[in-house]
Amino acid sequence: MALISWVLLLIPAVLYELSLATSAVHGDGNLTLRCHPDQAASLFELKKSFSFFRYPSALVSWQDGTDCCLWEGVSCSNSSGHVTALELNGRGLYSEGLNPAIFNLTSLQRLDLGMNYFGQYSLPASGFERLSLLTHLNLSKSGFQGQIPIGIGRLSNLISLDLSVLYYAAQEDSLDGYGTSIPGVTNWLWLQEPNFQNLVGNLNNLTELYLDGVDMSSSADDWCNSLAKSLPNLQILSLSYCNLAGPICTSLSTLHSLTVINLHDNFDTSATPPQELFMDFLHSSVLQLAWTNLQGWFPSRIFDRILFGATIYPGHDLSGYVPTLSIC
């Protein structure tokens, strides 16, 4: 009986020691599971693939043997210790392509590598489909080129997708950080096979889509039907410089949640008459149509149907009276 009592007294101590082996007290005083060693190893491999544009270099907290949940740009689940977010936007990182170690982080929900530079290498043809929990993906303005992989189109939990490639220069004759002159944009990313319909067909939860500068000429005449069919909850649509062509289909007006519509610098797009197309966008706050082929009279009654204070960027062949709104 005495032996049983001694064992029962020992159990809590053993459990406490085990908890110390897998947990750490973070700065907020809460007991939180430490980063899993395999995920820490993948992150460290990713770091080794980077060079750094600025001094002191970024990611100094990424040290082998430390808790990766405390590393710069990394967030973890308090309940499981798995890495749920990697947000390294604008850290001055350089890499010759995207290291496939990132696809081992299958618990990621947010991935933001925007405003870094990946050496004009293609996005990996496979691997993105492993990140099935992603809700936010931002690879914008990072120097990727080539076909957008189909794996991104399989991320059915995505809410926000930003693959835009434009970097706006202050002067028309200047170059951005990646060698692209504005205007006269080079389309570094494109959608051919898979095409735009293949990309968005399974992204039914998407509310934000930024593909500025992506060459969509292979889907130029069917892009808005694909949007209307696949993205019923879309709120922000930004497709400037995408080589779109043909009429803007009337089915686009079924996307009643749209608040931002940016189609500028798609020189071959058209819509006749424009007043019919945009009457159903009740919540619009930004409407950018400059340098498209839209023509006709833009009647003031359209602005009675959108939110007060909206910003309108009309095309150069559109005319009409625009009441008390900011015009560019």
C-alpha cells in the first residue's frame, strides 16, 4: 500500500518534468508549446537559402536551437505548437527561387513573402497544394516569373490571394527595384496552362484577388464569367495591366459584394453601355477604369447607387457629370 501511495505522489512530478521538456513560458506569461523540431529545421533551411539586401540582416532571431515560435515573422498555434504564419513582407530577402522546404510547413494559414526578390525564377510547379490550410497568400512584387502553378488553385481555404507583379515607380522613365519600367510593364507571371478559370475554379472562399501585371491574355475574353461563377464572395478585384480583351461581361454585376474594382490599363477591354454594367455595384468605394476601351456617357445616376466618398478613375473615352467625388 505504501508503494502505491509513493507512485501516486510521483506521477505529478513526472508529468511536470515532461511538460517542461515540450513547453516554454513566453513573454506574455502563458504556457505555450514550443515549435516542433521538424518545422524549425524547415524554417532554418529556408533562412539558409536567403541572402540579405540590408544591414543589419533580417532574421537575426532565427538561431538554431532556439524556439522558432519566437522568431521574427513566425507565429505558432498556442494549442499545438505548429507554425501557422510566416510573414516576411519587405525584409530585404534575396533567393534564387523559392526553397521547397517551405512546403513542409503544412500547418501554415498565412504566408507573406511579398516585396522581397526571388531572382526572376519560376514558382515551383508543385508543392503549394500541400499548404491546404492557407487562408492568405501574398507573393507580390517579388520577382517571380513564368506560369502560375495549378497548386495555388487547389488552396480552397484561401480568402486573400496576391500575386501582383507591379512595382510603381515615382517617375515614368525610372526603373523599379526589379528592373521594370512603368509604364511599359513586363508581365513576369502568366496564366496559360492552367488558365485563369483553372486558377479560380476552386477558390470559392476568396474575398480579395490581386493579379496586377499577370498576363491573362489566354483567358482574355472569359475572365469575368469565371469570376462570377467561382468567386461569389469577392470584395476586392484588382486586375490592372493584365492584357484583358473583349467586353466586360454582364455577369460581373452579380458580384454584389465588390467594393474595389481595378481594371485600369487593359487597353482592349470594353463595355457597352457602361452605365448598365456598373449599376449593381451597390457597395463600390473604388472604381478604376483608366486606360481601358470603355466608351460612352457616364451618367450621374450611377453614383447614386454607390457609397458616398467613392473614388472614381474614369477611362479617357468616358464622359459625364460626376458629383462631389474625387476624380483622378
